[in-house]
Amino acid sequence: VTEGRRFVAALPLVQARRFAPVLAQTPNNHWSATGDLLLDAATPAPELGPAVAAGLRRLPWPCIAGRLVPCTGPGWQALAAAAAAEGLLYHCERTEDIGYVRVDPAAPGHVLQRSRSHRRNVQRAVRRLEEAGGRCLRVLQPAARAEVEPLMDVGFALEDTGWKGRHGTSVVRVRGMRDYFVGEACSLASRGELLLYFLDHGGRAIAF
């Protein structure tokens, strides 16, 4: 959607391979949920919703799926209201919940908040590491691509040794995924926002 020569709204879509040509979707998957309704912050969302909805009606696909989008946000809510006014059917359903574990070592009883079996497994793992030569946690903040790329490759190689590598879904086994994540990491590093954590044992990384 443009206002004069200025873009004020956009909705990136791709044709779904499995359902072609009847379905389009936002470019989101479990690798990266970056497809979203883009709205100019200086323009109220309710003013842009009708223009986007009218554009959806002109698209060649009879059905569009917005997977992993923040549908409760003001932009999507404005689009939903405008779509209803256009006579378009829509359905919004909560599908992804991400659990968080609060980690506060300073809080009294922090360790005791974990289950008995979890505490026992952690203690056993720490004891085995100590008996085998100890461990070291490295926290790195690389700033340049020349630093970022080799560190990321160490992490990707480590990931590939596990079940993801055996199933062909690790980063290095999915075409283009390694370059994508290195690019994302370099973008963060250029702003001083990238932290990389390595757990080392015996001179090599065992977790990343």
C-alpha cells in the first residue's frame, strides 16, 4: 500500500508448495518467524486495514494462511475488521505457546524449585564432567564477520552431531540455512547485540 510515493503497508506472502496453487502463506516456519504485516508507524492501523484487505481480495489465491503471526496485535486486528467489512472470512487461533523458565540464582531456594529428578540429573552430569577434567563456560561477543563466522560454524558442527544431523534437519544440512543464520548473527554483531555461549570440555565445545 502506498501513499503518494511512500510505502505505508505491506504483507509478504509466498505460495505454499504443498497446497499450490490454492494457498498462500506468510514466510514463517520453525526456522524463522519473520513474516508479518508491516505498517507505517506514523499512520493509524485502522486507516491502513481497509487498503490491505482490498488488496487481499485481488490476489489469485482463495485462501491465505498467516502462520506464527501476532494476530492479537493492533495491525492484524485492524486487518481482521477490514476483512470482515469486505466480506472475507477469517479465522484466528492460538497455536504456539512458548514456555519460559525463570532462572534467578540469587533467589532463595532457586535450585530447590526444580524437580528432584532434575536436580539429581544435573548433579550427576556436573560430577561426571568434573571427574573427566572439568568444564568451562565461554561467553563471547564478536563484533566483526571474521570473528562471527568461524564461531557459528563451530556451533553448527556441534548441532550436526546430534539427532538433527541424523535426521537431516541440522543447519548445515538444510540448503541456505547456514548462510541465513550467519547473516542474522553478523547483523546483530554489528549493533553489539550478539552473545555466543559455549560450554567447553577437554578443549572442545560440547554445548552451544
